Amino acid sequence: MLDGRRQRNRVVISGAGIITPLGYGWSKNSNGFRAGRNALSLVTLFDVSRQKAKVAGQVNLPESLPENRLTLRNKKRIDRAGAMLLLAGSEAFHASGWDFAKMDKLIPICLGTSAGSMELGEDYYRVAIEGTTRRQQAERISGYQTHRQGMQLCEAFGINASLTIISNACSSGANAIGHAFRLIQRGHARRAVAGGYDALCKMVFAGFDSLNALSTTSPRPFAADRDGLGLGEGAAIFCLERMDDALKRGAHIYAEIGGYAAATDRHHLTQPHPEGVSAYSTMNHSCIEACVNPADVAYLNSHGTGTPLNDSAEGRAICHWAGNAVQELRVSSTKGNIGHLLGGAGAVESAICLMAMEGRWIPPGVSVANPDPVCDFDLVQSPREVSSLPVTLTNSFGFGGSNASLVFKLATS
Amino acid sequence: MSMSSSDIGITGVGVVSPAGWGFPAMLHCLNENKPIEKIVHKDKVSGRNFLRREVPAPNKTNSLFRNPRLRRTSPVSRYLAAAAFEALGEQRLEQIASNNLRIGIVVSSYTGCVNFSQRFYQEVLDDPLTASPIIFPETVFNAPSSHLSALIGSSEINYTLVGDESQFLSALEVGVNWILDDELDAVLVAAGEENNWLSSDALSIFKKTPVLGEGACALLLERCDNPMAKINLITDRLNYTSTTPRAKTLSAMRAQLPEGIISDVLFEGINEGSLWEDFAGKRLNVRDIMGEGFGVSVGWSCAAAAGLIGSGQFHSAIVSGSGMDQSCASLLIGS
């Protein structure tokens, strides 16, 4: 029996992979985020002619998937979300240098997703309601289940895994990383795979549009005249392990996960508390765990959806939390560039923090002529190089008041 | 990761099932071993008939359902709320209200808020411009668990885990670890499912003439010297894969239980073949009584096991959480 109560292992990220509307792979995304490229475009994946909003961040999937162990039959069953998961996973596993064949213990895989493979669920429903055929319905309903995508990832790379799928809406990806972090930190596991993913689909797009949460112009987080978010899709996957293990095998360490906190905002199902009390709580507690002060945080990747309610609540929470350090605190939201990736957001935005720390730059958000007055912090709107980024923090806040913050530190043994 | 502990116990149980609102109603039906009457239900949207065992209407107006958070929710949120309040009881609710109990929530779900999801998507197909903004938020997987946090008044961590029947045991493990790690004083682990023709349609691809069940269960986990039942072991959750046949995975699951273990009662899972053919104790199958409750079936089994142990009828129980098509795990609990 492992007794986690006395253990506090240091946990590092030693492998990472990413796919977003900016492209596939670490360097393509790093270059894109560093330059503040905008990857939103008119939606072509499904019909939006009867929607108020028309743009989203769509991923251009590569023509072929990376080499993997799936049978031809199973490869044909991979849907859009599953493909992104496989692509991000492949890059992360390759970067980590892990050899799954030599790992005899179950590896926890913690994935966050909000919609999973909704596209297949939609297909299933349309065929079922017509009621004329059941052809391929078994494949659709099996593939629709999010666990199946995780299983594909395991089978594709020969991972003997224990899967946990966290569906905490837009904080799912951050929760998944945080959960994996805890498992290692408290001694329940030595290593884990974690990340988040989501693909665009008609139902979710229409859902956010029905709430008037989507921008009908262009998403511009923290602008005084912001009018909503843009949706996006993508995935990021990480390999987490104990720092001593990573150092021993001479692994490349992207960063140490310093702290994680999750809390629930009880104010409303879809609206944050106006003062962002839970947001404050997760920023505060994650930093306490990481033994850092707000003044130590060199960059904060905000949740920053671009909706009027989120940005003002988060902005207030950031100012409250940062206190006297607020004017020096560099903040941006990358959702204006690639869209809101829902269950994938927390993971992709964690990757952005790691890229920034590695390259010593701040990812700019879209330029806004008139920032919200709540922005007492340094809202980064254009590319910026810095001498070092020892500590970064990322926020993820979701429907249902699911809030999470992660703190990353440059690894020092 | 498997989990073994003698520190954490189940101190409260709440159930909503086709047997009625409340844990005693389900326990009574299980003791009687008499299946709940199944009915043919006609779905309004699709016009399809399907067989189900449904949760009866509450006997009297429950003030809980007048809470604004539950006004527009799908049935599963109401089932979960009722089960959670029953599991917590007044004393724990007062402790939470006075910030004297740090309580987290883990909800496991398989089909989610399927009624509202179906309804909303049909509206999108009809015309996205007129799709209801009221329904959409209730389609999100974590809407029910969010309502739970709001209703019981806890701002602590809250996870919604998605998976088949075996997921409930993983949810229990998450809860146990949170307490063992001293993150929280207590964790409410819950599962809920609701009937819908779409679930029946999907299940009928794999099973002839399925009979659905619905409801919720909630287990309160705490450190306690004298709980209803102690959680002794939760085995690793193992996946069925295309290279590992189901039977082999199930055997590997069983092999994790201590050799020669004697248990009084076994709550059977799905399609387990000869896995437990040598089991000498009493066997119970909640699905036979309540219908196919998907993710909540294993929750009901755990609740029943805790109740039967708590009442002194049995000393220990195994809940075999073999899921329909994803993975399996099992639970060993005892007095």
C-alpha cells in the first residue's frame, strides 16, 4: 500500500505534444504563439449559415497519422478528436523518451475533454431518429464514448494504462494535469500521462451561440467592447514523472509543476461570481503550494474567454490576488488567437506557458484598442521577449463553476 | 492504481431508484428479490417505445426541488440531489454550511444528461437560431455535479468522471485518495443516470430487448472508526482492449483480490461468464431488479453492500464492477 500522506514528490513534465489551429507540433505552435498569430477562420467543418457567429479556430489535420500499432480497422474508426489526441500523444511520447514496452506497471492516463467525440454522437442521433438503418451504429456509439479515444491512444502506443476521463467543462484539461500531478506528488504513481482535447462540433457551437456567448465580430479578450468568445479545437498531451526519475535518466525537463488548485464557483451554472472568488482561491492556493508569491509569477495565461462576464470577474480576481504586484504582472489570453478549446484549453494553455518559459517570450493576445478598465495588470498585446520566465500560471474556468489553476516553475534540482 | 485502506469508510448512503426515493426502498426490493415492474414508455420526441423501470414520482413535494438551481434541470440532477442529501443527512449539511467540513464531490456518469442533450440537438437540427439557451448548459456533463456543489454549499474540488459502469469504482478511489492525502475531510461519491429512448436504442444494438433503469446513488466517505462499511480494496481499473479479450481482463481483475478471500455476498457485474463460478456466498444482481442503470448500477451495488454490512446481515462484500464495453474493477468492503 502506498501511503501518499507523507509523500511530496516533486513532479516535472518531460514530454509534451500539441496540435492547435496554429498547426501540429511544438515548434510550429511555439513560433505561432510567440508572434501572436491569429488562426481563426470561417467555419467550414459544418454549416453555420443559420448561426449568429461564423468563425472558429479549426485544426488542419495532417494527411496521415503518426506510425502506431492500431490495426487498419481501428485506424479507420478514429474520429477528429481522436486523431488530435493521437497526434499530440505521439509527439509527447517521442519527446519524453519513454519506452512503454519496458514499463510493467499501469500508467495513469488522465484526460480532460468536454465534448469528447460529439461528432459521432451527432451522427448516431441523426441515423437513429430516421430509423431506417442501423448500419455502422455500433461503431458510432462505441466511438462516441470518450473512453474509446483514450483507449485508442493506449493501443496506438502500447501503453498499459489506467484511464481517467475528467469532464469538468472548460477546466477539464487543467484538472486532468492537476490530477496526474497529485497522483505522482503523493506517491500513488511514479509517472503519468495527462492532457486535454476537444474537437469542434455543431451541437456545442450552436449551444454557445444560443447563449450569445460567441463573438459575432472577432474575439478580443479583455477589450472593453468585447462581445464574446470564438470556439476552437486542439489537444495537448504531457508526460509527467517524478523529478528524481527524470534527472536520473537525463530527460529533458520542460518545467516543474509547482502547484495545482481546484475549486467550485457556486454562483451560477454559466456565470462566474462577479468578484471571481473561486478564481482568486485557485490562484492563491496553487501559488501557496508552489511557494511563490504573485510577484514571482512572470506570466499569467488567463482563462480570458472574451465574454463580458468572464473577463471582468477574472480581471478583478487577478487584481485582488496580485495586490501590489499587479502592475508588473504580465497577462494575456491566447483564446483570441486560436479560440476557446474547451476541454483542451487548460492543456494547450499549459503548453503555451512551457513554450514561453523555454523561449523566454510572452505570448501576446490580440491587440485591443481599448482595454477593460479592470486591467490594472500589464495586458500583453504584442510580441515581447524577456530575459527569463521562472514561474508561470495558467487559469481555467468552466461551466458549472469548475475552476483550476496550475503553476509551472523552471526546474531546479 | 489499486487502492487498499482500512482508514476510510462509508458513513452515509443515499439512493434514488425505480424502487423509490430513498435507500430503504431499494434495500427492501433487493431483500425481496422481486424485480420492479417494467413498463413500455413512448418517447415524445422520437415516438419510439422502449422498456424501462422508472423512478416513481416523489410522494410529496420535496422542498429541495424548489431550489432555483434545480428548476430547469434534467431528471438526473434531481436524482443526484436527492441521493446526496440523503447520504449527507442534516448534521453533515449543517457542518458544511458552517464551514466545518471540507467536502469534495466526485460524480461518475456514463450517458450524462441524455434527455436534454437529445432535446437540444433536435432543436439545433430544426433551426440553430431558435435552439434554447436554457437547455444547452444542462447538457454539459458536469452540470449535475455543479448543482450538487451549489445545493450542499461546498466550494471544494468537484470532478465529473465519464466512463462505463466500472467508472464508479474509480470515482471511489479518487475520493478515498483525497481523504488519505488530507486534502479533504469527506468526499461525496455519486452516480446518476436517466432513462431515454436513445440509450435504449444504443443498448439494443448489443443486447436483446433491454430494460432500462434510472436513478442515482451517493456514498459519503470519511475517516471513521465505526462506519457502515470500510473500504478495504479497490482493484486497478483494467481496460478491455482489442488484444486482451474481455474474459482475460476480468480474470486479471479478480486476480488482484487477495487469494482465498472469503466474502459473504457478491454483487455481480455484466457479462462475466464463469468469472465467479466458484463463489460460494450469496449473489445479488441489482440490474435484475432495477433494470440496466448503466453507471449507477455499480453505485447501487456499493450502496446495497454497505447497507447490508452496516445492518449486520453480512460481514464483507465484493462488488464486481465489470463495465459494459470499456473496463473493469472490483471493490472489497467489509465491517
